[in-house]
Amino acid sequence: MDTVIRPVPAPGTDTVKTNKSIFTDSAYIPNSKLPHSPRKAALYSAVFPGLGQAYNREYWKMPLVYAAIGTCTYFFIDNMKTYKLFRDAYRLRVDGNPDTNDKDPITVRLDPESIKVYRDQFRQYVDYSVLFFILAYGLNIVDATVFAHLRNFDMSDDLSMRISPTLINNRTLGIGVNISIGGKKAKRTGYFAGR
């Protein structure tokens, strides 16, 4: 039988040793931020509208998202209620039973054809409400994704363009356009007309 001899720590010493290899690894960066993920922003906005904007730290957009989606929801509920009112009134008018009477003060003075026109009109309004809700919800997701992509985009104040006469291949005279974006002035990119 094999026996394992374990060293006994000296009295007064700490028995927990830190693994220093974690901190000396070249891939480990202790204060690194995780990259801003557009996929995560889109997922957050899809699961809960406005959460992608919060992930992007654009808190001022959250009330706009809720206003757009809330307005569409309100109009959907109101149009659906009015559609059901005219639908039921039209069914009562054309069922052929003289015992069923419409008692709603809005529809009681209308003829069946007018009720049918209103019913069809409010059915169309319900469809529009659903369409605008889907558009607002999709716009919420697209906004969160696009601004998550643009989160690390650096727009420098040093934007310049210079148009000047240039010799192309030391033979031909042409017009040169030098565009400088950002602080790197050592490397110049240019487009020459006439090539």
C-alpha cells in the first residue's frame, strides 16, 4: 500500500497559496473590458424592448421605444374593441331573427350596410395597428444593433481633403486628391484623376 506524505505547514503561516501563474499569463488582462457585442444588443432588444438601448448606454431612447410600442398597442386595443362592436352589431342585423335587437346607442341608428362599412374599416385599422407595432418592434432591434456596431467607431476632428495639381508617374499632369482621416499624417492616400 502506497502512502502519501503531505507536508504540514508551519504554525502561523497561511495555508492558502495564490496561483501566480494566472497573473503572469500573457493572455490574461486583469482590467480588460469585454467587447461591445451587437448580437447581444439585438438579443436584449428582441427579448425586452428598450433593453438593447440600455445595453448601449443610450438611456434617452428607452422612452421613445416605449412610446412607439405603447401607442401601437393602444390603437390596436381600441380598434379591436370598435371592430368587435360593429362586427357583433352587423351579425345581429343580418341574422334574420326578429327577436335579436342591437341595443348599442352607436349602431342602433345605422343601417346594415353602414355597419358593414365601419366593420371593414376598423378591421383594416386593426391590421395597420399590428403592422406599425411590428415595424416599431423591428426598429427597436435594428436601432440597438446599429448603434452597438457604431459604439467603437471613432470620428476624428481631423478630417481634411486637399485638391492639387500632381505629376502622375513623373510624365503626365493630373489632378490629385489627398484625403486625410485621423491623426496619421505620415501615410497619405490619394486618388489621381486621369489614370
